[in-house]
Amino acid sequence: MEIKDKVAVITGAASGIGGAVCEELARRGAKYVAMVDMSPEIVGKADEVNRNCGRLAAHAFQGDVTRSEFRNQVFDTVCGEHQMVNVCVPAAGIVRDSLAVKVNRTSGAVEMYPVDVFRQVTEVNLIAPVYWAMETVARTAQYRHQHGLKRWGPEEEIQGAIIFIGSVASQGNKGQISYASTKAGLEGAAATLMKEAIFHGVRCGVIHPGYTDTPILGALGDEYVEKHVLPETQLGRLIRPEEIADAICFMISNQAVSGELWADAGWHPAAA
């Protein structure tokens, strides 16, 4: 599927991987990029994307991606102008890291990971991406039905592509019980949605980035990266967001690519 002249919706677009994907899509000629984020910085980021590509391609939408009303508003606006969304990359995510079970060294009390925090991470990292993806499929199905189109066939162009942002943590990572669970969950969601969405001509896949130089990773601090990340990464450096964006565009444009793509920079953690 050609990216040029396509319509995209990207969540988590104010920074990190989401922001880099918007930059790359605009650079490759996407005609409309809906940049979605809770942060008010999304407005300035959209302006930056437009300046860099020299045209009005990016459009900012500020709101909570876990709210269905906001999701509907974004798709109503975009589809009202362009009929269908061709690309969806629901990249918004959070981390709330802590051991699943730990013992308080002072009191001896055993503490479990808080269930309310687990639910929060699940809402943002798993449920919200799946529903932004399903909204993309639903709007495509609606458009095709309204135009008398039924089951998609290979004689047609691919209608759309959805790329979930997984993580190397989906294989398990100490201190990331909630984050790892959500990223592993996206694998099952993508595999299932692909089997259903292709009926309407929409492809679905997952990219699993390794440790990428984003604000989420930056919150862990330089000491953590130097001690726990770089020694176990073959490249000896963090992945740049634009490298993941390039890989995502490859997944979008190459119809032969399905399933999962690992972009881990050779990260292989040592056994504990």
C-alpha cells in the first residue's frame, strides 16, 4: 500500500515513536495525519511536522485515548473529510513498573502490585489500542457497505493497515508485570483482528521495539540505561524513534509483511 496520499490516525503522537511515525508518514506524502495525544504539546508537535514537510498534513487532536467519545469524535472528523482512515498506529502507552511481589525490608510485609495500577496500564496499553484499531476497521466496513462493496479481494487495493506497538517486554521482563502483559496481549489481538479485518481489506501487525530513546525510557534515568540496557544490546546504543518509524512504514507499505516484526537492536537480557 502506497503511503502517499493516504489518511492516518496516530495516537501517542506528541513524542517518542508516535511522533516519529507522524514525521515519517508526512515525509512520505501522507495527505492527512491525525496526531492524537492527551498532552497539550500535541499542537506544537503538529505544527513542527507541518513545517518539516512544507505543507498542511498534520492535524492535532488533544484528548484521552481511553474515552470512546473522544475516539468517535476523531474518526467522525477525519472520515467526514476523507471517508476512510487508511493507516492506524495506536502508539499511546504508559509504564508503571514495579515487582509483582516484593517484601518490605523494614516491616517484613509482603506487597503485591496494585490492581488499580494494573487496570490503568491495561486500559491505556491494551484496551485503547485495540479499540482504535477496531474503529478503523469498522469505518472501513461501513464505507464499503455504503458503496456496495462486500468481501475484499486481491484484485482490489489494500484498504488499510494497522500496526500495534508491542515491546520486547512481551517476552517477559523483570519489574514490568503490567506492561509486559499488555504488550503480549496485543499479539493475540493483532493475530485475531488480522483474520477478521482482511475481510474488509485491512491488514494488521505488531512491531516489537527494543529499548528506544523516548520520554518513557528517559524517565528511568541514565544510570538504569547504562547498567541494565546498553550492556545487553548488541548495537551498544538506544534505538532511535525514527528507526522504529521507518520499520513501521515498511510494515504498512509491504503487503507481504504480516504478523510480528522485532526491532530490538539485538537486546538479549541475561538470566537473573
